Amino acid sequence: MRKRYGGRPTLSVEEARERILETVRVLEPERVPILDALGRVLAEPVVAERDIPPLSNSAMDGYAVRGEDVAQAPVRLRVIGEAAAGHVCEARVEPGTAVRIMTGAPIPEGADTVVRFEDTRLEGEWVEILVPVSKGKNVRPAGEDVRAGQEVLSPGKVLRPQEIGMLAALGRTEVAVVRRPRVAILATGDEVVPPGQTPGPAQIYDANTYTVSALVRSVGGIPLPLGVARDQEELVREGIRRALEARADFIITSGGVSVGDFDLVKQVLAAEGEMRFWSLNMKPGRPLAFGVVAGVPLLGLPGNPVSAMVGTLMFARPALMKMQGFTEWPWPTVRARLLDPIPSKDERRHYVRVVLRETADGYEARLTGDQGSGILNSLVLADGLAVIPEGITSLPAGTEVEVLWLKWGKMP
Ligand code: AMP
Ligand code: MG
């Protein structure tokens, strides 16, 4: 393995991500029905208004009794009533008496202990307690789960199914979470037509709008696809204007950021806004622009479909997650042995598409075939992106590398 450092002084993936994250802000809260809050970030403290459970109640089906009466067994108690869940029992347990009680029913006045049915025998209006039972047994005290006034959930919490259930248990129907970012998505290129239209002989269908929209949606954003702008400065300008009119919180374009004659996004960004960077030390996706237009961050992806997707994953995903209040955006990774060599590469960080296989001694990674940035099928076949570090110009088969999983439709 040969290592060479100190290649082109372009921005690393990490530096670029840092610059983008510094630019984006956490969005404001909105109130949503509790089920719609799943997977989102809580934007208010949630305080219990009452105890859960509100009254002390039985953990078992059995008899509510006074602890002193059942300290020794066997003993016979007179059954004076019944307590059902959801009803306050009118009967009062006096010495020598018991109330039949169901799980969840409030403990009747005078009682402090429940003897489960299995430890009793009923004879007419008398119940025989067969074993001694300690005072307080099988009683769930009021507020044992949650106390009135307690802050049960704090701002910043990512709401999972159990938190949604807790909101319901607290009687909430709505909750404040950080709102989702609206993401305008603009494709560019004379050669690009939307699916549904008839392409000319030299035209291709617009894949990027859909890859990017799907990724945006999978990380919780709201995609606003704006269609395809032809390769004319005025039309790209107009597309960006429409993005701003649509109240986009973030703009993603594809195509038109390299050094070709028609690479207009860069020019428009420089003219209309502020360009922060446009070249990265990564492959696929070296020409990748980032800037701000009218206060809205704009990510200018390269047009090649693999570059567009990798750029969205590396940069739009963390940015959109930060905007939604997340403070981390972990990505499951595995270590895997490369089955194919990387015979020669340039100095950039490479993201290589691989198929993973689990074996008795760890994961194996095989290239999905041609790694050209126009080969969308290399992503369709992939289970993950193997990270080939910058500075390394070749890797033999058998080298262990880090692989970012791409296993799920819903991104981590
Ligand atoms: P560009 O970055 O505009 O130079 O485009 C690079 C390559 O990506 C060209 O081969 C384009 O035809 C292709 N391309 C650009 N936009 C799209 C798109 N929306 N869907 C699929 N391919 C595209
Ligand atoms: Mg183009």
C-alpha cells in the first residue's frame, strides 16, 4: 500500500460539512398531533398534570384486605363487595372483611393489601386466605409511574414510540416539535426531462430530482420539486427565485457546478448570493457548491446521479437533521474486508459502492462493478459505501475498510 499526502488543497468532507452545519439553524417549533411527532425532536417541556396512576390500585385479580388480617393464615374474611377497573368502590374494608377486586381497580377505603385469587378459596360469602400475605402486597401506589408536576420529557428529546405512548398517557393530543425543513429541489440541464415527458434523442430522464426528494423525505424534510431549468442563466435564476417564493428553508440544485461552459448554478450563486465553496476533496462529487441566497442555504450538487446522491447523504442529511433539532446524525457502519483491490486512485476520499456479505469472520465487501459517477446502478446494487481514505493511491484485496450502510429505504 502506497500513501501520499498533501495533494490538492481542496476542502475535506469533514471541513465542508462543518461549514454547512455552521450556516444552518434549528427551525422553530410547530404543534402537531402526537402521532405525527414520531421520530421528531420535542420543542417544549412536557409536564404531568396528574399522577399516573391517579389512584392506588390493584396489580392482581383477587381480594382487597387489611394487611393485619392476613399476616397469619389460614384466615376467613367476609366478602362485602366488588371493585372493578374504572369505578371508585363504595364499600369500605373493615377488620375481618374483604372486597373482590380486579386488576387496575382502585383499592377500596380501609384496604392496603391484595391477595391474589390463586391464594384463596371462596365459600359462599366467605373467602379463606390460604397463605400469609405481607401488608402492601399487590398494590400499585398512586403516582408510581409519573407524579403530578414532574417534567416527564424535556426539549431536545427524539420521540420514539414509547414517548408517543407517554404523551397519550398524560392526556396530550398535540405536542410542540421542531418543524420540518422545506427543501426546494431544482434540476438543471438542456438534456434533462422529467419522467412522463417524451425525451428527445439526446435527452435523459431526470433521476436526481427523485433521488434527492426521496432522501430529503427519508430524513424528515419536505421536498418541493421545482422541475428542470434549462441551461440558461436567466432560467436557473428564475428557478432559484421560485425556490425562495416557495419559502424554502434549504435549496438543492443538481448539475451545472463543474467547469463546463454551461455550468450556471455556480455563476448564479456567485451573482445572486454568496458562494462559500465549490470544490471538495472527494469522489464522487468533487464539484459541489455551497452558498447562501437571500439567507437560504443552497447546496449545488453535481449532475452525475451517483455524485448527487452521495453529496445529499454527506451534506444535506446532517444539515436537514440539525435544522430539525437533532444534535447527532449517526450512520451505522461496519468494518469489512475488500474482496476486490483498488488498483489505482487519485488522492481524494473515495466512496466506493459495495455489496456486503457476512461471513464467519466478519463482513466481506465486493465492488458493485463500474464505479463511474454516472452509473446509478452502482448504487442500486450497493449495500454500502466503502470509505477509501484520502492520500492512499491503491489498496490490495483483503484490506479492511469502513463501510457506511445503505441498507434501508429509510436513512438512519
Ligand atoms: P453537469 O453536472 O450538469 O455537468 O452534469 C453531469 C452529468 O450528469 C451529465 O452527464 C448530465 O447529463 C447528468 N445529469 C445532470 N442532471 C441530471 C439529472 N437530473 N438526472 C440524471 N442525470 C443528470
Ligand atoms: Mg449540466
